[in-house]
Amino acid sequence: MSQHVNIRGLQGRYVNVQLNGTTLPNADPEGNSVALDIFPSSLIDNVVTEKTFTPDKPGTFTGGSVDITTKSFPNDFFLNASVSTSSNSEVGVGGGILLPPDGLEEVPPVANSSSVPPGPTSDPERRDALNQVTQAFATGVSPRSNDVLGNRSAEVSLGDRFSVMGDRSLGVIASLTYDHSFSGYNGGTTARFSQTGINAEQLRPEASYTTRRGVEETLFGGLAGISFQLTPTDELGVRFLYNRDDEHIARYESGILPRDNISGDRRFETRVARVIERTVRTTELDGTHQFGSGAEGVRFEWQTAYSKVRREEPDNRFFPNEFSPGERDTSFAISGPVTGLPTRYFRDLTEQDWSVEASVEVPVGPTLFEAGGRFRTKTREFRERVFKHDAPIGHGFSGRPEAYVDERSGLLSDGMFGTYVTEVPSQGGNYDGALDTGAGYLMTETPVPGVPSLEFIGGVRFEYTDMSLNTLDTDTEGAFSQFDVLPSVNLVWTLREDMNLRLAYGRTIALPSFREFAPFQSFNFIGDFTERGNPALKRTRVDNFDLRWEWFPRAGELLSASLYYKDFTDPIERTFVAESVDQGIITYRNRESARVYGVELEARKRLGGLAPWLEHVQVGGNLTLTQSQIDRTEEVLTLIRQFRDDPDETRQLQGQSPYIANVNAGYDNPETGTAVNVFFNRFGDRLQTVSANGADIFERARSTLDINFSQRLLPGVSASISVKNVLNSDEVVSQTFKGDEFINDRRPLGRTVSVGVSYSY
């Protein structure tokens, strides 16, 4: 299963992911996407992907919805266990990777004292307080190269069904997953560009670096569920989900800042050491009840869920400096006005999400009526403290970051102060957010009178959204309240038993994330873009039209073709702040409107009917071709004309791929226990950031090829080997100006080879 969901080239805010009908919490609260690789495949009963909105789904449907259903009542006892090891070609077994040194687990308590001065002072008491704080921060800041072993992972899952109280069933499932991996690269490049005027022949480099990056990630997760059959038609269920993801990230950049390098001999370097700890806890309760027997019974379903997400960055260290290579010696310096001072960030995010929903289905002859409602409340608390390592005028830097923050820090032996630590105000990094949604819906599923083989499925959903954010550092507030009427009309014409024609219309919405809503500023290295949220954002409204033909020749086979059109009102995009092009400030803004339309082709075929030797072979594929358009306003066109004579009046929607191709082929022989699967994916250039001058930044098209092979060795025991990114594709982000490509980021992804052993009972 891929890690994140992408439907028709849309992802993030435009895709809704559910677990047993309940919206999943996001393990990365800075974004809108949900990782799916935390769910063991052995516990998944079904995965339903829907691309057509119906009123019983959340209004944040838009691109589509994926509902993962876990097993409730296993048919028999099962036990699955697996272990594997892998290695990436950019790291290698026993190879060197950049990793951060140990840092602080929290802000030192002495830093909470109000007597700490902002700098050296003659007052003995305050002088001593400053020295204590400075010494408390005397820990490592410089990433180091480490030799590592290969990646390791393990998974175990089990379940069973028990008979209790006579003929009642009790179902139990549980799983544990563990993954310890290393990733990174040594040969990356990073650059930032700006445009100087209409006569410019090329973009001006603002920063140019070579990049090393390393990540050590430890993932631990668990899932447990109990289902109880009260009566033959009544069930109760409870599930617990826990996920812990720790990342230790190191980054080293070395290069030039042409804008601040007049003499031409200055070089700049950045060291970044981060620890990110994410925890997700979710509890779900649900019930299904039927009043009356058989197909005429009234069905009532309810669900409630509570999630708590915690993201901590206990000591995010950023150490920039400059240096000038000489014939004999290299001189080093820390220049605050150019590079900024060495800085440490302590961030803590807590998000709580509670929801309750219920629905009732009432059959009346061939017609099914359904009504339901849902309430969800979500709160976020984000706190940040920022500390800088400063120094008195004339204090030098030897080129060793550890000496700067430790050996030459605080009160020195000669009675003078070396480097010292002072707290500085956060730039919007302390805020509280809240999101409340309430919804109710009515829908029906009924044959159309007088029209044989035609069925109507539709209704209306009423959804109220209230989103607010309040910053504690400034007086900035953001809020919007919106009541939406979301109609849905679906006509299904059964052309024959194995063939349908579907026509659908539905109105949906998309919401900004708290990160996009908050005026919180962040960046990763010297010269990087500064990212800032926008509390003036509004929700996006989308009108969706679909026409789909589908044919099911045999069980497991499909041939389909779809036409679709989406009309966006107030779409949200990641864009440069127009008045700050050279400074590289990125924010999020609503555009007036956008249009997305295209065609989707899908096929799944078993080849056994073509020749006996193809009995165990199946192939499949999906091709999506999309055209997206946003009209540039006259204000934007006027700005672009300062740099270009003939700007296009439209451009593509940010985040939308113009095409996506997926092809898979598999061989699965249950008699010999041999299985081979090949997966190919390619997506087209994806607009990443909208530029004010028209030189937009794109994530470039990329192809990936994965191959998996497994072989049964003994009854219940199999061995496997897989290779990911066989083509060794790099991730490339770039701009094009007057026919020339300017690469912003190139990240080698490498090939990953893994071997494993699994046991199933």
C-alpha cells in the first residue's frame, strides 16, 4: 500500500481517509495528508475507494474518499509474523550517514527565571543567572557522520473468534509493528533564485548549496479491536490505535549566497539537527442495531472516536556561519545580519479530535431512505520558545560549532563573557486553534419509476464549519464560519448484469490546515524560503461532475472509462508573497476560481483465458489525464508583465498532476507458493509553489518501478525480496525561465533492497 493517498492527481486536503467510517487523525499535523503504512495488511478486511460524493460522506470529499475497514470477526484463529531488513543505495549497509548529536529533552528549568538578562551585565546576580542558562545549553549542535546497520522491521498480528453466552460471537484482533530505518543522501543540491527585471535573460541565484541529509526513524505502532455480537442483528465494537514515530534529522549545507558575497570568496554553511517525536492515540466505539427482521428491518448505526496527536521538537538546532578559504588558513565568522545567529527551537504541538455520528436506514419497498448526522470538534495548541547563541562584539569563531556553544561560552576564566544564550520572541509560534463541524443529511436509493434498470442515489448534506485561530505573541486572529448545502445526485443505469453507466453531480468542500492558517514562520537553512501561514484563508467549495462507464467481465476484472469536471471556488494555493519575491516568503492564499477536467481509464485483467500458461498472471493499470486551469487576475498579469512580455492568462492548479500512470503485473501460483509483482508509476510535472513573477516552481515528472518476489519455503513460511525505485529516480524541483531550467532542489532517492521472512497460520 502506498504511503499517502492520491486520487486523480489530487491529494492532501482534497482526499478524505477513514478508518471504519471515522476520519483518521493526521500523524503529521503540519499537513493534510494521512500515512497508510501504519496498518498491517493482515488486519485489513477491505479498502473502498470512492470518487463520487454521496451525502453520507464528510463534505471534505472533493477528490475522493478511502475507507479502510479492519476485520471484526475473523473466521478462524490466525497468526501472522514477519521480519525484514533493507538497505538504501544512498546509505548502504555499514555506510556513513549524517545524524544529529544528542540534544536537550526540554527547555532547561533555569531558562524560565525572569532574572535572566538579554545579555552580559555588571549586576552579579543577573550575570550569574545568564551564565547558568548559557551552560545549560552547552550541548552538541553539529551533525556527525555515523556508520549504520541496515534497516530493520518486524510485524505480528493475530485474531480469533470465540463463542460466548451460547451462540454469540466475540471477535478479537491485535497487531504490533516496529520499524527502524535510515535514509538520506550525500549528493543533493539546493538553490534559490529571483528575477531582476523584464530584460533579465536568466534568474539570479540567491543561494546555491551542496547538501547532505540523514534521517534515523523509529516507528512503533499497535492496533487492537474487540467486537461483540449482542444478538444476530446487533453488534458493538471498540478499537484502539497507537502510533509513535521518532525522527532524528541532520542536514549540512555548504555553498554561496551571491547576493551577500560581493568579494566572491565568502562561503556559507548551515548545520541543522532536529528531533521530531510524533504520537497518535485513537479510541473508537461503534455499534450496529437492526429493528425488525430481514430486508424490511430498520438499521441504526453509530460511531464515536477520540484522538490525541502530540508532536514535539525538543531541541531543533540551527547553526549558520560563513568562511573564506585562504592560501594558508581559512577564516570563519558568524554574521548575524547575513546568516542569522545560531538558534535553538523548542516546539510542542497537541491536537485533540472528538467526533460522534449516527445514521438510520429505513427500507420502504424497493426504496431505501437514510438520514444521519455528525459532529466533530478539533482543537490545537502550539507552543514555541526560541533561544539564540549570541556573543560580545569582537568574539571570534574558530570554525568548531561545539567550541562556540560550549568551550567558549558563558563566564570565562578571565572574568569576561564568551558566547551567551538569550531567549527571543517567537514569530507567531504560539497559537490556539479550533475547528468545529456539524452536519446532517438526507438521502435515498431507489429505482426510477418507469425507467427499467435505472437507479437514483442522492440527497443533500447540510454542513456547518467554524474555524478559528488566536495567536498569543501578537494580536493576529483568524476565523471563518460557513454553512454549506451539499447536494448529491447519482444515476446508475445497469446496461446488463456486468455493465453500468454512472452519471453524478456533487458539491463538496476543502479546508485549510491549522499550519496554513497560522501566521507562524519557519525555514530550514540560510537562504531558504520562509514559510508563513495566512489567517485570512477561507474554505474551498467544489462542484463535481462525473460520467463513468464500467464493465466487470469476470470476478476480479474491470474495464472502465470516466470523464470528470471539477469547478473550484476559492481554492487554496501555496504561493510567494508578491511584495517579497526576492526575500522568498511563501504563504497560502485563496484564488478566485479554478477548473479541473479530464479522463480516467482503468483496467484489471486475468490472462488465464488467453493461454493455459498464463493462468496465474494478472495485469492492471490506471491512466489519468487532467487539465487544470486558474485564471490569472489582471493584477497578477500586470506584475508578471514587468518580467515577461506575453504571460499566459491561465496556469495549472497548484498540486494537480497533469497525468498519472500506474501499471502493474503479477504472477501468483498458490500451488507452488510463488508470487511476483511489478509496479510502475509515473506522474507529470506538479506545480509546487506559485511565483509572483510567473517563474513557478514545479516538482518534476518522475517514474518509479518496484519489484516484489516471494516464495513459500515451508507450509506457512515464505521468504521475500523486493527492490524499490529500480530506476533510481531523483526527486527534482525546479523553475523554467526563457527556456532554461533552474534547479531548486535535487534529492537522490536511491534504490532500496529488502529481504524478509514471514509466517502465517
